[in-house]
Amino acid sequence: MTTPSTIRVVIPLKVKHRNGRPRIVPPANLDEAADDPGPDPRTLRAIARAWDWRRRLERGEAATLSDIAQAEQVTLPFVSRYIRLAYLSPTVLERLLIHRRPCALPLDKLATAALAPSAEQPRMIFDD
């Protein structure tokens, strides 16, 4: 009796798009923690960057958003759009950063949602 030289393993995976990027999702019957990917690392980096810009303005290290754009070598519209992330409601920041909840919006729409009143932001940003 000869043994087979190859072994085929089939794992039923799905490809879902999140923030415009493909993400492989494991089968639904696996552990619930493995199915929850947490927040997108790009979102977390963008929030950290926005807070850095906000602190620079508050400390007087930069006088205007143009100063920040020039120092970071990005455009002024980019800075003015994403600095809004530093003004997300405390509830949203707690869910994203402490509870590691994934955001239902892409980054640019998250920045726009930061303009909404604090009480409305969690409903807009998370799939609750």
C-alpha cells in the first residue's frame, strides 16, 4: 500500500472588504474572539497622529494647520480633514482604543462623523 504524496486541506474562508481592503474571514463556527478583528491599525495610527497635531497646536509648537502640513510634508486639506479625529467623542474613543471595537466606517467618513454631536457619534460609527 502506498501513501499519498500530497495532502489537501480545505478551509472554508470568506474574503470581505473592510475600508476598501480585502480581509480573510474565518468560518463562523470558530471562536468568537477570532472573528472579531478589532479596529483597523490605520485608523488607530490616524487617531494618534491627529492627537499629536492637536497637542502641537495647544502647546504652541505650531501656530496653524499650515505649519503642521509643512512639517509633516502633507497637504493642508489632508491635515484639516484628519485633525477632526482628535475631536471624536470620549465614548467613541473608549470603544475604539480600550474595548478594541472595529469601526464600521472608512477613515475619511470617520473624520466626517467627528463633526456630528457627541451623542450621535457612537450610533453613526459602530454597527450597534
